[in-house]
Amino acid sequence: MAASVVAASVLASLNPGHIVNDGLNTTGNQTVQVTHCDEGGDGGGFLIGVGMGVVGSVLINIGQNLQATAMQSSPEVASKPCTSKTWITGLSVFVCGSLLNFLAFTFASASILVPIEAVQFVVNVIYGKYVNKKAISNRMLLGVTITIGGTVLCVTFGSSDTRCFTLGDMEAFWLQPLWWIYLLVSFSVAFFALSINRSYTRQLAIGGSPKHHVYVLPVTFAVSSALLGGGQMIVHSKAIAELFELQVQMIEPLPVTTWYFYLEFTLLATGGAFWLFKMNESLGMFDPLFIIPLLQSCYILFGVIAGGIYFEEFAGLHNGPAGWLAWPFFVLGMSGVLFGLYLIAPPVDADGGRKANGGADGVTMTISSSTHGALSGRNRVYSSEPHDETALEIYPSIDKPGPPIASYSSGVESSGSAGSKGHARKPSLALIAAFGPGSMSLDAKLKKGI
């Protein structure tokens, strides 16, 4: 709530002239006269929004890396991170980046801003190479290049939608048939994925070994989590940002006096809490080096689709200089972002483990159940046979396992054996802070204390 107040104060200081006025806003079959846009907008607001999105994502990752560095400096800092100036600085940088990302929603479309958040993974690799002095594989470099190229394509050929919305506009978005069709289809897919995930989990719990469970479990987990949480959170984050803008400009009717504001605020809080919970849960169930890029990819994909449909951003995609060619280039850009994230993550070896340095030296990284147990009380289901852990060069957060703090039994290994015992380690405050909307980095999520 404090972040919302700060965001509102910043919005109040902004010149509303950043909004392009085309005189009309079209919502479904309605044509609504725009009443709060300045005349003669030059489209600069779009570039401001993109710039804020890039800078915000960079600051988020730098802040998380500073927090990770502090957490690994000593056991005392790991137990009480607020005593470290480095950790506090990292948290401050992270909060500033998050606010910039939130404010960017009032300048540019969600379908452009969400892919930009992949920049966090790029910054993480660069930070690892030049600050942490870690070796970077050719695979990761290729992933960084493709991710950057895909992001540029998304920004160039995506919806440069700089419309401003009245309260009536945003309420009318809920009446669009396409939006309700999307909700029906996406929720159906999400619950179907959840049912498959639970079915596979039950089979593993009794000692079975369902086909392709090493991939089916994390994929169904990520898809359901992003559809029910992350993707919806994008839509309602932008809606709240737009409502704050109307509020600070005192546009009647004031949003805080309407039911729509509290509906959107509730949906944002619910979606955000669910996404936060699933992010935290995933680190205890799966190999973080695999599940985090997978979750971020689903978050970006479904966030773009949801935002594009709800705010009708796709309807004007062909109105740019490229015309209808914008569609294939935008899709190509999205594919590049997702494939780049896949390359940045270390590859899978034959046993289902992750190779250190993206396979640069052939060393296999496997997180064993004995030191990295599930936060939810279950062993990881994405692991090969447990063995000694090998330090991962580019991800220093997990190269030093901490002391176990809670034991449990009846865990499940990927090989299908049951009844193994392990330990779960307590998630840090920095981890909780890192799971804000669209704020995911490989290094920060795997910091000491998970």
C-alpha cells in the first residue's frame, strides 16, 4: 500500500501532456470522447514508458544482486539482512526499479512493457561476468543476444498505444466478449494443468514414475501459476496505474469513490499474492535453474496476451508504419525473448540435472534433496539422483548450501523412490522482496537462505 501511495505522488508530479490525444477512444462498439488528454501530443510518452521499463528492470536486477551479495557475506547478515548497508541499498534500488515499472504502465502498453522485463536476465548475466567475475558460456551469450533482439522487435513492432482512458473506458473493457472468452479459456487451461500436476504428484508420492514427469510437473506448474496469477496481475497492475493517474489529476468521477477501483485493487492483491506464493513454492519443488526461466517465460507470454486483449492493444497493432507486417515481427520478437531465456538457463543433461556455466565446462549441477528440500514439505521433484553439489559459476547464490533448519520425511525423488529424508531451508526476506510483479532474476531468487 505504501508503494501505491508513493506511486500516486509521483504521478501527481507528472505533466499529463505525455498522453497522446487522438480525440477519441474506441472501446468495443462504443466511441468515447476523451476529456483529459492534452492537445498536440507528440508520442514522446511511448518512449518515456519504454525507457522507464528498461531502467526499472535494470535497477530491479542490480538491487537483487546487491541483496544476494550481502546475504552471502556472512551468517550474521543472512539471519538479519537489515543490518547490512549493502542489503538496504539493494532493497532501495529494487523498490525504485519496481516503482518505475509500475509508473511505466501509464505511458506505454502492457504488451510492450512486459517483454522488456526479460532485460533482468540479461543484466544478471552481465553483472555476473563483470562484477562477480564469473565465466559466461557461448550458449548464454547467444541467449543474451537473442533476448535483446527479441525485445527490440517487440518494442519496435508492438502496440505503441498511448491512449488515455476514462473510468468509463476501463469499466467497459470488462464487457468485451473477447475478454470473457479469454478468461474462460485461460482458466480452463490453468485448472486442467493443475489437475495433471496433482495427478503426477500423487503417482510419485506412492513410488510411481509417470511418463516424462521431469518436464510435465514444472511445465504444468508454471502454466497454471502464470495464467491464474502472473498474467492477471499484469492487467490489474496497469488498470490500477491508470486509475491512480485519473485520481491525482482529479478527473471526475474520482476512482476511489467507485466500485471499479476496489474491484481492481482486490484482483491485483489476490493475483499478486497467488503469484508470490507460487514463486516461493516453486523453489522448493523444482530445480531453480529450470523453473525460474520457465515461470518468467510463462509470465511474459500470458501477460502480453492478457494485457493485449483487455486493453485492446492488439486491435491497433497493424496501424504502425509496418502495417500488417507488424504481426509476424511482433510474434518473432516474442519468440526470440522466450527462446533467449531458454538459452540463458543452463541446459539439461541426460539425467535431468542442470549443467554449470551453460555447459561451458561440462560440470553437472544437481540440487540434492538432502540440502535443498521443498519449502512446502516435499522433496524436489525436478532432480536427478542426489550427489555432492557443484558450485555454479554464474549463479553464486546457490554455491554455498546453508545449515538445515527443518527436517521432514516421505519426500519424492525424480527416480520415483519414496521415503527419503531431507531438510528445508528458510527463505530470506530478500527472496520475498524479489517476488514483486515482474521482478524475477536468476541470481536474486537463488540467494543464500532458500
